[in-house]
Amino acid sequence: MIAPLLKKIHGSAEHAGRVPPPAPVVPEKSGADPKPDVPKLKEQLKTAIETELFEEAAKLRDKIRTLEGKKRKS
């Protein structure tokens, strides 16, 4: 029912647009969460920036800074 209308308006009833990029893997939160390692967090940060998830990227950046600060104090 919709296909003929789409074909009339757009010239085709098939999608020809872009596909969104895959979402970055975000670790699940739990009470006994082991300390994430910094290189893994940096990779997640890079992915978040590439996919334009800037709020998630800011959280990851802050987490990396916190962990690196703790390493320097130890």
C-alpha cells in the first residue's frame, strides 16, 4: 500500500541512504567491577569520538585521567 506511493514520490521504494555506524561497546556496571586498564579505555574513547558520542567520550576521558592520576601517586 505504501510502496506505490513511495515509488511515485521518490522514484523508488527502496532505501538508498546511509547506515549509522555501530555503537561502541560500553562495559556493564556492576558492584564488583574490576579496574579497567587504560589502553582499553583509550580505545573506547577513540571509538566514541569517531562515532560522535561526545558525552560518553567525556566520561571515558575523565575515567582515564582518574586512573592515570592514581598510577602516578602509587
